[in-house]
Amino acid sequence: MPRFSVIVPCFKVQGFLRECLDSVLSQSYGDFELIAVDDRSPDGCGAILDEYAGRDPRVTVLHLPENVGLGRARNAGLALATGDYLFFMDSDDTLTPGALRAVADRLAEAADPDVLVFDYARTYWWGGTRRNVLAEILAEAGADTFTAAQYPKILDLLMVVWNKVYRRAFVAAEGFSFPPGYYEDTPWTFPVMLSARRIAVLDRICLNYRQRRQGNILSTTSAKHFDVHDQYERVFAFVEQRPGLAHWRPYLHRKMGEHCLDILAKPDRLPPRDKAEFFRRTAQMFRAHRPEGAVVDGGTGALEGSWTAYRIRRQTARAGQEAARRAGLVRDAAAARARAGWASLHALRPLDPRLVLYSASSHRGMLGDPAAVYATAREIAPLLHGVWAVRDEETAALLPPDVEHVIVGSRRYLEVAARAKFFVNDVNWPGALAKRPGSVHIHTHQGTPLKYLGADLLDKPGARLGFDVPQMLRRADRWDYSLVASRHAELAWERAYPCHFTSLRTGSPRNDVLVNGGPSDFRERHGIPAGHTVVLYAPTRRDYRRVGHVERIDLARFAADLGEGRTLVVRLHPSLANGPARGAGLAELARRGIVIDATDEPRLTDVLLAADVLVTDYSSVMFDYANLDRPIVLHADDWPAFSASRGAYVDITAEPPGHVARSYRELAWLFASGCWRDEESALLRADFRARYCEFDDGRAAERVVRTLLLGEPMPEPAALRIPGQPAGRDALTSA
């Protein structure tokens, strides 16, 4: 008996069917049967299914003599199923890599629940991907099983059949089946979820829900949407036959009203001539099934009135929304004029020679190089007045209480920006910020460049999708000084940003703590056992994929292959922190304690200091980590594709900071054999540090504060010290 029966009804999907089938058959977990049901499809689906069945014994094909629709086709597949769990897939969707393994592991952990709910991502025809917007419901559910009554938020998720697996014995005992019709998922999902005695969740994206250009069947304009009434009648009948579920009637009554009104409100669902009748039938059912004492809220309350009243109400609401939109535009324009006037007023005042405005990572708080400069300025130059620009109050709440801040766009921000003598940032300031004569803009960057940036992206259209290079260069024209940690960085920045700034060979201020061996409480906070070797995996984004994330390593396998005494820590690229990458398995593995997710750690240096070895692909974090003189391993399995799509200033595989693995097998061998920290690794790392960390001497932040903010002399990094040359700002400036 297989663990899973994957049931895939097929009708007019020949263009997507192979991708769907391949996503199942290529899973690393192979204990399943795939039951494909040809619902008398008029295209080539049947032939494709027979082809797959002919070469893979796990595939069973059922050709129906006539078209019966999605629900009955699922029933036909269900009748053939022998697996422990049922997995109903739509034939244009796909499983994500490792999905069945993750589901199987979670089922075992939860001791075979009745239902397991997992996450999904919408994949759009134009290439975009968006994770389920209610994914936090899965994250908040925890590891224990529950009933819908114990955790009713689970019912807020999309009520579809394909984001769950079902214990076949439970389905058989309850006699669940799919009815015919347009909305067949409704009378399946509600009875199943309300009846399940043990529900578990998996906070992982296991399925890609394809969003076709023409939309799915429920997005088409058709009178078939009237079917929703029949389907809810089935749900009400199910509850009526089970007194133990009577307490769900108010919820289902409200849900039905909201669902039907949502269909009615969409302009492209019902033919105009049918809308009044749809409203009448909905209102009739709403009254017929209203539980005694039920409270009708403002939304569904419209169903207690007439169609005319509802239509007038909708028209009034739309008119009010349009009026509010126009009023908002007027207010925004007036506010913009007021802000411009306020800024202009303060621009008439002299610059404050002690005022320094800091920002980092698009106003995300005290981070990176600007934070290191700020901390050093407070220590050795207390007369300087440092203020942080942050994007909102939520970000401001994360700052230490004694740190002064301004919210970007506020009147106080405009005042500070107009009067500050010094500006310190690791990205460009907003375009609206005008650079006053006499002000000094210090650009720290966000690491040593490996990938093409700035003007070099003009020849890489894929890498600059949505990125305005000329606008970026206009903003870079405001830089006065560009801080560099090596001559490589100096040349790359000056090539990428052909602007009138001066390169300063200061080193990277954020790396001072790495050079000087600063403290880190990361291990203690995450409960890493003493004596464990911490392996940090820090991949970068991929420009040849719109979503930026490509799963290069099976994290669970890598953690297992590392063996006892080693802890795997994962830190995603910041641009991927809030996208589907976390849901592709990382969040679930972190919950189970298989890996530690350090993506949200505010201080990267804390993570680097805690790591005994870095595994990365082409992330610039390798240049920072090299200052610790600890082993680095490159996982460069897609270097040709990466360098061709993004461009690179050096072939990092030819000048690596350590051993290079060009496949997962090589990567695992490096750790199994111990070669990751051998003598050759140390020699490669020494050469790498000499090239790319030459100005990082542990005094970079002090050098910036003394030479740029205070105008004092300061010895240049030892790598550049020339006998007889004066110290100070001039000595730090590139030729």
C-alpha cells in the first residue's frame, strides 16, 4: 500500500499536463501512486497520460467514456486509490521539489492526522510568484493537531481541495465524495474540515497554483455561478444531519452570504441580466438558513433588503470611493506642496556642522556600515549630533531608546535633511532629497562587489528588470565619498558609478568587529550546543529567475549529511526574506529544529562571528567573512548561468576563498572528508584576503569619523602606508 494516492483529473490541459506529471514523478519521495483521470478530454491529454503510464508503473490511467466534470472525475480516481493519504491535484498545477517528502515527514511527526493542510504559491503566467497571503495562519497553528473548533482560523484559508492531504480511511468512514457542479470544492472542504478530529499543518509551499492568463473556470463570466447555491445547500444539509456540528451553522450562514456577495460584486462573473436573480436566490437562501439569534453584520446585512437597495448601496459606495480617491489626490498634492515649502524654508538656514543624518538599507534601521560609523561617532565624537532616518514607527520601535530618529517624509525629517552637514548611507537617498552646497554625502555601499552593479547592468537586461539605471546614477551624483575595502572594490565602484565622487581607502566600518573579534550571543540565543561546528549557508538571489530564488541545496539532506556535532544555519538574501523562499521549506525545517533560520537576524556580524565555516555561492558576504580567517566553501553549481545573466567582475571560481564544489555531491564530500578546512583551503583564503580585505584593519569606522566628520588626521591602513607620506584624508584618497 503506497503512502499517497495522487489523483489528477485532466480536461483540456495538454499544454500544462507534462509539467504537472513531471513535478510528481520527479519527487525525491517515491512511495506514491499517481491516478490520472482522462475526463474525456478532446485534446491530447489522453495520449500524454498513456505515454507516461507506459514508462512509469506508478502511473495508472483511467479513461472515462464521457465528460463528467471535475468532481465526478475525482470520485472516479478516488475509487481506485489504495494509498494511506489522498492528494487531489489540478492538472495545471505543480508540486514543488521535495513536497511529498516534507508532507510525509510532517504526517509521521503528527501521528497520521485526518487532514494535513499545507501552503501554496500563486504562479502567474507572466512569471511572477506570490505566496499565499494568509500563510501566517499556518505558522501560528503550531506543531500539535487540533480541530476546526479549537483553531477556527484554519477555515479562513482558501477553501479548496488541493492544499490538503486526507487520510483515506477517514474519508471512507465519513463517506465523503465530490458532487457535480461548478463549486464542487465547497461541499467537500467544509464537511471534511468540520468533521476532522485531528488536523495538522505544514508551513511549507508544497504546490504552485497556476494563474492562467485567461483565469480559471471560476473567473469566467457565466450563469453557472448559480451552482454555488446548490453547493451550500449540500453543506447545510450535511450539518443538519449531524447535531454535533450545529454550532457551526452561524459561521456557515455568514460564510455563504459573504461568498455569494463576493461573486456578485465582481464585474466579470455574472452576465448583467442574471445579477438580480442571483441576488434574489442568495437572499432567499440566506433567510431560509438563518439560525435563531444569528447576528447579521454590515456586509451580509444587504441580503435582508431588496436588489434595488443593494444596487443603490453599491453605486453609492463606489461613488464614495471615487470621491475619497479624488480628495486623497488633492490632499496628497497639498501635503507635497507643504512639505516642499517646509524644506525650502529650512534650506534658507545655514547647515549645522555637527548634524549627521544616517540611514541604512532603505531606512530599515541601524544596520551595516552606517551603524558602525554612528556607534564610533558617539564614542569618540560626542559633539556630533547623529539622527537616524527610518521608514515608519514600527522600524523606529526597534531602535535603542536613546537613539534619535526621524520618520522619512515627516516635517522633522525634512528639517533635518535640509540642515544636516553630513549624510551617511549604504544605498542611495530618495530622489526628492536635494543636496545642498557644502553638505557631504558619504556612501558606504553594502559590501565588496562581485556581481555587476550600476551602469554595468546596462548590458544585462535580465538583471535590471524594473531597475532605472539613469535615475540611479543621478542619485549617485550626490556622493562625495565612496568607501572601499580593497583596490578591487575601488575599481568596480568607479566603473559601475561614473560619477564625481572620491574613493576613500578606509576599509568597511561594519567589518571592524570581525577584524577585532567582537562578541556574539547568537549561539546562546539559538541554543546551539557548546562544541558544535556551526555551518552557515548564505545563498544569493538569481537574476535569471523572476522570483530571485532557486533551490540549490536540499537543506534537510545537507543538515543530515553534515552529521552529528554540526549545526546548519541558513541566511537568505535580504530581498528574499519576505517572498516564497522562506515557505519553500526553510520555515518548516527551522520549526522542527533541523536548521536555524537566521534570515531575520538584524546584525549580520553576529551570525558571521558565530559561524565556523561559510558555505555560499556568489554572495558578497564571503568578502566580509574572510576577515575572520575561517574556512569558506563555494557551491558554484550554476556559475555559467549566473555569470551570464548577472555579470561578474571576477571569476570567483578561478580566484576562490576556499574549495569550490560544482555539485551537491562534491559539497557533501568536502565536509565528509574534512577537506573543507585543509591546508589548501587556508592558502586559498590567505590569497583571497590579501586581494579583497586589504584595507580592513579594524579601524575603518574610526577612520571615517576622524577624517570625514571631524577633519582630523588619521593613519591610513597598513596595506597602503608609504614612508614620508602625510596621514589624513589626502592619504586615504585614491589616485
